[in-house]
Amino acid sequence: MSEPVRALRSSHDLLASLADGLGESATRMSYCSDWTIAQVYSHLGSGAEINLEWLKAAREHTEPIGQDAMQEIWGRWNALSPQEQVSEGVRSDARLVEAYEAMSAEELAAASISLFGGMLELDGDGLAKFRLPEHAVHTWDVAVALDPSARVAQYAVDMLIDDLAGRTGWMAKPSGATWSVRVETTSPTRTFVLGAAPESVSLENGGPEQPDGVVRMTAESFLRLVFGRLDDSNADTVDVSAAKVTLADLRAVFPGF
């Protein structure tokens, strides 16, 4: 089993375990401020259904499903009760993971799909890895609503940390400020340069010292920062004492989703 597929399996198993015994807690708010816990399961379940269609298209080298078909899927999931959203979300997610697990390494490598008007060209493993950040982060949205000490699973952090620079264009939003800091992470050890300008935000792997100092944190905290999920209650590993920026400055350029 490939690393992306193995990580998806682990993330699914965690999501499924969190669903056990949820009961009325399904209607509690998740960390994602717009969604209840049940709605997170609905989002992941409908996403799994769409991803399964993408995987089928990748195997058969056909076009991915269109926006109208996705709207129909979302509408169907939105109509479910909270309890159904949780139970069906787990089942739908399991079907996607099982479909990946049923493919050989050769089949994953031979799969091919173009998404978002050619912005992404992915094979089977690439498609699995594309699913992982959304899955791992939204699973954390559920976990931390039930246990404030929960953190994003380390296997997901290890796999995703080196891709964060490529996600800046999707995740960042200029705040109007100008600064540049070196970000040093642990678990795993990485170095980035994070820069803000009035109309842009940049994140690069590696780099020398920066004029506004050094920010230190775990890679897990940095992942959550980029995904808009680092606040005062879960930023215990963040050290901005050697920088001319505050945690609020960092959060301002990563509003989340």
C-alpha cells in the first residue's frame, strides 16, 4: 500500500472512531465555525463520493464529473439528518479508501486525471494525497470539538509539511501588512521563509535569516496555521519571542476555510 493511501486509511479509521457514540453531540459545533460535527461528516462524505468519481475517471482516463453533478451530490447530503450525515459519511469515506486499497501500485501509477481546468494533473497516488489535507484537517475539526487537547495526526503532518509552500496561493490572503520571518519547525524539522506584502503572501522552503526574525513551532502547529486553525487555545508550541511579528499577524494572512 502506498504512503498516501495508507495515510488516508489511518485518517478514515480515526474519523470512524470519533463517530462511535456521538449521539446528540453530532449537532455540536465543530472547530470549523460554519459547520456542526454532523456537517463535517456530510462534507467529507460528499467529498468522498466526488473523489470516488474522480478516481474512476482517472482509472478510465475519462473526464471528471461536472459542477452540476457535484451540486446534486451536495444537495442530497445536505438533506440528510445529522445522524445520517455521520453514519453515511463514514460509509462513503470507507468506500473511497477501499477503492484505493483495491488498486495495485501499477494501477495507481497508470491512473491520470486533470482537475480544475488543468490546474492539477494527478495520478492515483497524487489524487489520494490531494484528499489527505482536507480529510486530516476536518477530522481534527471534529476531534478537537470533543477533546481540546487533540492535534492533527502526525502521519498527516509528516506527509503534508513539505507541500505547504505550494498551497500558499490557495490558503493565504494578504492582510495589508509587510513583514518577512524565518519559520523553524520541529517534528519534523523544517525551515521556511514566510513573507507578507500588501497584495501578496509568500511561503518558501528553506532560506536565510529574515529581517523580522524567527518564529518557532511544531510542524503540526504550522500546518494548522496555514489552514487557519491556530488560535490562542492551541498555540502552546508557538514561540514568536525572536520575531517582530505577533501570532495575530501570522493568523491574519491565513484565514482558513
